[in-house]
Amino acid sequence: MHRGPLHLRHLLLWLLFAQSRAELPMCKESDYHFEYTECDALGSRWRVAVPNKADICTGLPDPAEGTQCTFSCSEGEFLDMQSQQCQKCALGTYSLGTGVAFEEWDSMPPGFVTHGVTTNGGDALTDCSNSTWTPMGDYMTSNTDECTATLSYAVSLKQPGTVSFEYLYPDNSLYFEFFIQNDQCQSTDSKSRWMKTSERNFNKYKTELNSGNNVLYWRTAAYTLQGSAVKPVLLRNIAISGVAYTSECFHCKPGTHSAQEGSARCLPCPAQTYSYKGAAICHKCEQGTYAETGSGSCKPRPACTNSDYFYTHTPCDSEGKTQLMYKWIEPKICNETVKGAVTLPASGEKQTCPPCNPGFFVTNSSSCEACDEGFYSNGTACSKCPVGTEPVVGYEYKWWNTMPSNVKSSIFRQEFGDSEHNTAWEVAGEYVYTTPGDQDTDYLMLILSVPGYRLPQSMVEDSERSGLSRITFVFETTCTADCKFYFLAQGYNQWINDVVEQWKGSNSKQSYSYLIQRNSTASFTWAFQRSEEANTERKYSADAAKIFSIHITNVIGGVASQCRHCALSSPKAGSACVPCPLGHYMVNGTGVCKSCPPNTFIRADQPVGEAACVECGPNTQRNQAHTACLSDCALDVQTRRGVPLHYNFSPLSNATNFHSSPSFTSKGLRYFHRFNVGLCGKEGRVPATCVENVTESGREIKGYICQSTVVPSDIRSQSMVSTQPFIIGDTLIGVTTDTSLNSISSPTWLFPSVPNPPDVIFYYKSSETTQACKHGRSATIRLRCSPSVTDKDHITMPSNCSEGTCDGCTFHFLWQSQHACPVCTKNNYREIVSACIQGIQKTTYMWQQPLQCYGGESLPAQKVSACVSLDFWLKFGVSMGTIGAVLLISISCYFWKKTRKLQYKYSKLMVSSGGKEFELPSADSCAIMEGEDAEDDIMDLTKKSFFTKMRSFSRERTSDGFDSVPLKSSSLCHQREEEDSDYD
């Protein structure tokens, strides 16, 4: 019953609304703009018309299918929403394509929001509503009070992009941060929020943005003392990339132009030209006017005055000459042709260059270069500091022919504008002075950079009184106005809080000294301001400051002008005292060097005094640097029986490692103690290394023996964890077969030994002391000959000291290997000679057992030689025996017959003498006739035999050379005469 009236009421209302809509005019293109709807799951969207104001027109275009959500335009293009096509930007405009840029700050751009709030801990009654970011034409400026000012901009990115901006942050009394908040309300890491302070120029910052919603925040707040002035942060040229499109191109700002369609950026106008907003070209300045780079207008050129040029000295030429020259201040803005204008003075005559500053020397090209470390000079030539002295390092500048490399000049302008005039201080031979600037309110700054300070070891004990360093300079100011001269300790960006001293007005030539107590990298700045009066351009340009000399001591990396005596009783780390030559020690307190005895090295902790020479241990030789003793892995020893043994441990010299038995913590964590060993080797050997890979620092130690704690890889997903490394032995004490050396012992009961050959023991010592090991750690490695062990890392620890040490200070290891055996020689094998078989005899060589050597002399091959058998010698012996027996019998018969003959003759003589003894018969003839012997022979033997001939050869001769023949009796002579008469 009630539905009829209700429907009627609705119908009447609709008719009234339709009538009112029919009375509105049709919409024109200026009454609405197009927007895209949110993308759906398929990446599609619709283009819809949105009226600029409600209820002003009717007949909006129907919704149309839009472009895909991934669609974008290139740089220099914009999206025409009417045709939904990318179009090139017109002349005088630019576009980033998938980005937006904000370069003009005449007003707050759409989308930016700024507000101020009370800083945490501040007075709740403080009104911070006006503490916001303020547009200033070319940039935005932050607040300078204790409120927190925030500038934000929300942007939705269809793809990952970037944000970049330029900022000037000159005062660290005000903190400045930039961070990004994504659509999950997650902010940038706090460590990367803080902006770095800048000095004079704008810094550029760029970071990445994720796709989706991003809110950009720039936030500042000041923390200052009551009444202290703070310089604001300046922000400009904000650019964001990654947006889907830009629907319009941006006009070039004044002083820039774009001369081509589709430009991605506007170029600044060169000097002497200008442009208006949205310019396609730059216009030249009219005659008598000038413009700096990027200017939007031209200014009239004033007449040149003495304030428009400055003087300087040219660098020394190849002939060692310099010249005074005058130069216009660049850029030149004055006119020297108008009435009353001054012209540039003529250059002066060439003069001889001044000497170099102390610590420098003159090169062949007449330039100055720093002397090498350990040398000094007065500015001409470098000389080496004598033994027992150290260079007094620092910087001393008293000649200003060129600006030193660590001294820079710059101009700081209060309005934070960029000045093209970069020459604030200029060299003038005997001093450096301030040149005329663009504005009298500029700060002309001279900055000296210093890397740090280090006291000489001879002055460390007096550091509380003398300080780390001292800087002294001589200056002078000449002013006609209220000029100021500042000396700052940390550079101009902190000059308000760190002004060391300041002077006003004119000041005669004087010296100022400042004691430096803090050791940190610093810069010292001298700043000169002619006037604080605003809008003064070169009114007081004749006012100037001069610095004649700067001297700073104890600078790291400095140069030396002299050397001081430093013959200390003991050296210290980092000492620059010139040491004695290699192999020499310094006599206490004299600086005189004496040579150490042969095969000794210099103690690192005390190269002074005769005790500095330490004799090398047994079987070691000192290194070339005379700092330690080394082993060449070779050893010659003699056994108790005098047998020489030669060892060669070279195969064991490479660094190796082994570990102890596993241990467990109270919670069951398994770990090992890993030992790294580098047994021996000459200079250049690879030492044993233990590392710590738990921290990023990756600390590592090196030596002969070191230890670290290792956790297996199954405990942690990374590589094996190594921690707590420490050195056990970094010095080789000696190599010997003795069980003790220099209070270090290696008891035989630790490793029951085999008597032959003897174990060779390497002794090591560490200089690193601990509370438990006040004399440092030590170690012994006992090398035992084991011909059957072929491994090179068979190292064990004592059975009763499973960790290698029983007291925590002395470690013992047993290294068994075939390479620990003596080198084999001829004494280690014997020869076996076989019987002579069929004229052949074999000689075989065999090692003596048990074999206790390795390498060296190899076993000789079997030898085969010819021989004579026993049967031959037996036959030969029988034959020779038979011949000898026959000869013996023959000789016996001969002498028997000879004896009988003599007896016969003797008996005849006895008969002739009548039986009287000792009386011979009278001779019948006075001589023995020739041939009587032959007759006797005929009587005895009718024929000469072999024995007759032998007898003739055996006849004796007398001393006079005649044959000795027996005398014949008288009866025989008489008988011969009778026979002769019978023949008659």
C-alpha cells in the first residue's frame, strides 16, 4: 500500500535532478582532465574523464579502454591522454619520460607537503607551525630553529626507479636526514639516513626506489646554544624515475634552454648569454653588459679598477727564473675601454726563483719535490740523516712560488651561491695573500690538510707537556673597513664552534702558535672577510690578508728540515731513528755502530749495546737482514762411534697442518685444536699461517708453529670455522740431537726412542707472552727416522699430553717419516762376492739391515767379472812343483860331484906335500897353463853336458876381473912334460 507513494517521490526527485543537469552547459576540454583507473589483476585499466570542478558542466566523455599498465614513454616524451600516444616535448620544454623533475621552487609544487613539529625533548609550548621548508626560487631552504621540519612527497611507481637530489649541508649543528617509507610502512635503515656535510658546492645524492607506493622524507632539526646562528640546508633539483608516465613537459627555467624537440633536459646558457623561462635559445648580452653561466638576465659592465686584477708569480722555468705577472679576475666583468678604467699592468722582469721550502729539493726542471723518508734538506739538496739521529718531520712553508699540494684556496659565500671566481689566495714569492673577490662579504679561505700526527719516540714521555704537534704561522692584515681574519681548527664547516682565534681590522706582522692535543685527521683554515656589509661588490677589494710562513710539526708523512739525536737505550715500535747497518749494533748513547761477530743476529727488542748480538743456535745460519737465524733443512752430525750422518729435511719444509683429538664443550659442541707447522727453510719460505674467519677482519698470524681452534663444518652452514689463533713458535732456536737447548727440553720419556739413528730435534721460541707463559711459549719437533712411513704429515703428540702440551707453554711433537732418516751412503750397504763359476764371478750389493737411511746414495747394480777356476791352478801348481823338484835334484847332483872333485884334488895335494900340514908342494911352473881346467873336465867327463855349461856360467871372477882357476900340483906338471918328450 505504501510502495506507490514512495516510488512516486523517487521519480519526482530524479526528474528534478535531470532538469537541473539539463540546464548545465556541455563540458569543454578545459573543464576536465583524464586519469587512469587502478590496474586490475590482468594489468588492464580504463581512461576516465575527471572534471576540474564539480557541477560546472555536463556531457563528459565516456570511459575508454586505457593502455596497459606496463606502458611508458621515453625521455623527452609525454603521454597525450586524448590520443593515449607518446608525443615529443616542444622546444623550450623537457621530459624525463618515466620520471618527474622539480627544478623551480617559486611555490610549493603539487604533491609536496611540509610541516613543523616539536623535537623530542623540546618545550611542548614551542610553536613550530612556521618551522617548515620554504621555496626560494631555485631551491628549498630548511628551518634553522630547534623544531623538526619535514618535507614529504608521495609517489607510486609502476616499476623500480630512482630518486636523486642536490643539497647543501654546511653546518653540522643542524642534523639532516633523508629516508623512504614503502607501502608496508617500512623505512630506510637508520645508518644510511644521515646526509654527509658539504662544504661550498651542492652534493648530489641518488638511491633506488622499489615499485609500488613510496613516500620520500627530508627532515631537519637544529641543536644549538642560545643565540647561536645556524645555516639552513638547501635542497634543489629533485628527480624521480620509475613512474608510469608524465602527462606534460616541463618548461626550462630561466638561464637554461632546450633547442631540440624531445629534449630530456635543459642546458645552461653559456657566459655572456641569458634566457627566459621556457626558452629554446639563449640571447647574447648587449654591448656593455655581461652575464655569468646560467643567467636569466644581463648586467651592465663597470669600469675596470685595481680591484679587478691581481698579481702572482709564475712557476720556475727550466732556467730557474720566475716573473711577476698581473691577471684579470675571471670571469672578467669590467670594461677597460671606458673613461676612467684602468688597464692591466705590464709583467715584471724575470728574477731568480727562491729556494724550495725546507724538506724539498730542486729537480732538474727547477721544480720542488719532497725528500724521501729518512732524508732532510734546507731547500736545496737532500741529505740522509746520520746513524743515531731521526728526521724532524712536519711542514714548513716560507717560500710561496707555487701553492703546496696540500694547501687549497676557495671562496665561501653567505648566500650559498656558486662563485666562478675560485682564486681566493694567490702566491707572491715571500707570502701568500687574498685576491679581490666578487663580493666583499665572501669568505676567502686557505685550507691546509693534515693526515695526522705522531710524536718521535724520543719525545713520547714528554707528550703531556709538549703536546702532539704545534702549528705556527706569521700573518699580517691591512684593512680600511671592519675586516675579520679567522683561524679555524677543523675547517669552515665547523668554524662557528671551532674558531681558535680571530682578529679584527688591521694587524701588523706577527706570529701565532697553537698547540695540538688531539690526534686526528684535521684541516686548518684561515678565512678572511673584508666586510659584513651587504650588497657590497669590490668596495673594499684593497683590503687583504697575508701569510708569510706556516710551520707544523710531527706530521705523519711530512718532510724534514733537520735531524735530531736519538741514540736510545732501547728501540721502540715506529721509531724513525736511523739504525746501524745490517750486522751492526749501536754503542749505548753514542750513535757509534760496531760490527757483530759472525753468525749472529741483532735482537729486535734491543739493537743497542753489545748484548744486542745474539749467536745463532746449533746448525742454523743468520738471514741476510741479520734479524733471525734460519735452517736450510740440512744437518750433519756424528754418532758416538764417529760415524758421520747427513740429513736432508727439504721434503718436510712445506707448511703442513694436523689436529688433536676431538674435544667437546659442556653442551656437546665438538671442536679440534689445529696446528700449522713450517719446519724449516731459507729466506722467502712460506710460513705456517693460522686464521680467524669468525669476524670480517679475518685476523691471521704467521710463524713456524701456530694453533687455532676449529669447529667442523657440520656445526655451521658456512665453511669450517677457525678461531682463537695464537703463535707457538716464531723464532728458530736451533737444530740438534741433544734433548735440551736454551732452557727448552724434550725429554725422551715423552716419545720412547729407538737408539739408532738419533732423533733430530728442532727448537722454537715465541716472543708473545701471556699471563700463564710469562717467558713466552716454546715448542720442540722431534724428527724420527721411519723408513716405512711415506706420509709427510705423520705428526703425533705425547700420549700423556693429548693437546701437545702438559703445561700450556711448551709444546712437543713427534714427526715420523722416511725423510727424517739420514741420507744413505756407502756405509749403509755391503757387497757379497760369489764363487768363480765357469770363469764368471758376480758381486751383489745389499742394504744393511735394519735399513736406517733414505735417499742419497743408491744401491749399486750387480757386477759381473771374469775369473780363473780352481782346476787350472791345481794343474799349474803340480806342473811347476814337478819342474822345481827335477831342478833341485839336478843341482844337488852337480854340487855332489863338485865336492868329490875338490876332495880328490885336495888329497893329491896332501900326497905331494908329504903329509905335512900347512905346507904346499913347490910349484913346477910359475903359472897355470891355459886349458888345464878343460883337461880336468875331459878327465872327468868325456863329453860336455848341460851341467858343464851351467858350471862355466857359474864360474866366479876375482876382484881384478880375471877368472879364478885352481892350481895344478907339480907332479901333474912333471907328468905333462914327460908326455911332451914322448911326442918328440
